[in-house]
Amino acid sequence: MNTHKQLLIIGTVWPEPASSAAGRRMMQLIALFQDEGWNVTFASTAAKTKHMADLDELNIRVVPVQMNSVTFDSFISNLQPDVVMFDRFIVEEQFGWRVAEQCPQALRLLDTEDLHCVRRSREEAFKHNRKFHPDDLLKSESAKREIASIFRCDLSLIISEYEMELLQGFFGIDSSLLHYLPFMVDPIEEEDMRRWPEFNERSHFMTIGNFRHAPNMDAVHYLREKVWPIISQKMPEAELYVYGAYPSKQARDLHQPSKRFYISGRAKSAHEVMQNARICLAPLRFGAGLKGKLVEAMQCGTPSITTSTGAEGIAGGFEWPGILTDQPEKFAEAAVKLYTDKSSWEAAQQCGVEIINKRFADPHLGFGFMEKINFLMANIDQHRKTNFTGAMLMHHTAASTKYMAKWIEEKNE
């Protein structure tokens, strides 16, 4: 008899750690459970891709599943997982009620990645040329759905302190339903720093990000139209390389070698191109969560210039490893200054080391999370008694989403 605890992850997509911060985050979470001896099964309705992680090699069971199908009920009933993790709220909407019916004692865990409702509301405010305010979320259908999903789950992982404060202070969600868990990385040691290329060994500017992610695509347009012309005028020999998975035709059309603005597509090694660049540019004008490119820049000893949105939730009171500004002219001026000033560049690099080692390399992050999981598993009935709102929302989900799904299931048959 298999005595190992069972984790089932239901993903919107198969994890691609080389394509996105979300993919790397998922692999970090899987590693935490495997290090504690858990068996892991990853299920998804998505088509497999050539860039997905080799889950079989990592001893992770891979199971394609269908939406609106009773076959999922049979699958999860046979598996009887101890914990089920949904990688987005839309997955919880589809499968949460089925998990609750077939495995009522299973802990339901939501990995938010970032708060989608915040990202979408900020994008909407940006399109209308106004500042985002939390009150915007009160009119957001996405917020209603995402907050309901957080209430229905036993625990939700929140990656940003800003989002933790928003959920508790603005939406009134009890802290027992939330767990702050940012990116978890290895500390930067002196030996690591000695291997970094030095200031004079690095050249050019770069940025990186999945082109399917709207904030990244907007940042590339912003660089191309507002920032790069100023930098290029002041530094005629400077080059900017834009890396990212899944570049669209719209993205490729921004490629302009005559202006030394290069759309380079997927990087063979994101770490390598980041570490060889002198400056990372990330003029993100909307978004949510933590920006993986900026954390990776610090891991590579690469100073960065970004916006208040880009830096959100990362520095935590420490000095930024580069420069923060929301104005295109100041952004370009900062880029030129940091690129040419060795002493400022080296000081910024050290700030990044401090942030990584004091904010994201704390081993207690992973230990604390697994302790929370074990505690909730042992006290799940009492935990759920204190979450009447979640029980109420699950009841109404079972009375609406469930029967819509069953109608679709019958129709498909």
C-alpha cells in the first residue's frame, strides 16, 4: 500500500519554466512537496507543448483530463489526493466542486500566481488613461469570480505583499485563508558573484518576457516608441535586445536593426542573456504579482530600471538595484546614467544581492508553507467551520456551475 501523501495539481497549462515566471514558480512548488516525500500528479486540459517541463523525468505523473466530463470524477475518486492545487481561479471554477464532491477531505489549495483581477483592472484603467484605484475592483466581474474562488478554497497562495494587504484590508478576507509565498531562490554567495561578468565585460540593454502576457507586450511597445529613441540619440552605439517566448507577428514587426532594436524571440538561456547584459529595462505600466524578470536580474547581478508597478512587492523597504521611474524621459536618462556610471552600477548590483538574500532566499518560506499544509490537513474540519462564506459560495456553485457542467456533459455525449 502506498503511504506517501498525494498532491494533485490541476493546471490551465503544462508548466514551461523556460517560458514564464509562472512556470518556474510551479516547479518550485512541486519541488517543495517532492522534497517532503509527496507523490505528485499533474493534470491539465491543455494540449502538451514542446517547451513544457519533462514531468515524467521528474517522477511526476502526467494525466490529461477533460472539462465537463464525468471521467474526471472517476479519475480523482480513484486517486484520492490529500491536497488538490488549482493553478488559476478559472481552474477552481471548473473542477473545485467536483473535487469537493469526490474527495471532501482533500485540502483545496489555490495558487493565484498573481491576482488576475488586479492585473486586468489596471490594464483597463491604463487603456482609459487614468490611475487604478482599488474601488475599480468592485465593478470587476473578474474580481467577483476570483475572490469567490479564494473563499471556496481552504488556502490561497499570494505572491505579493501588496496583494496580501489588498485581500485582507480591502476585501476583508481572513488571514487564515491566505498564505504569503513569494519566489523562493537560492542565496547569492561570494563565489557566485565572482563568476559574474564585470561591468566592462558586459554590453547592451535587454528585456525579457513572454509575449503572450499583455503587460510585457505593452512594455515592448513603450520601449520602442517612447524610451529607446531617447537612449539611442544619447548613445548612438547602444543596442537593445528583446527576448521572450511566443513572439507574435505584431512583436516581430517591431524588430528594427537599423535602430539597434532587436526582437530576438525565445532565449536559449534566459540566465545567460541576462547575465551578459549590462542593464535590464522593464517599463511595465500595468500588471500584478512579482515580476520574475526583475528577480532574475538580481540573481544575475544585472541592475534594472523599472516602474513602480514593476517593482511592486519586491524590494520591501530595501533600496532598488537600479532606478525606479514612471516617466519615459526620466526612464531613458536613468538608463544612460546607469549604463555609463560604473560606481552607480556596482552599487545597484549590491542592492540586488541584498534583496535576494534577505527577501527571497529565506529557507523558512518553504518550511513555513509545508507546516501550514500539514496543520490544515490535521484540522480541516475546524478550519472550514470558520469559513461560512466559503461554504455558502461552494453551495451555490454546486447549484449553478455544477448543473451547467452536467448539461454540457450530457450534450457532448
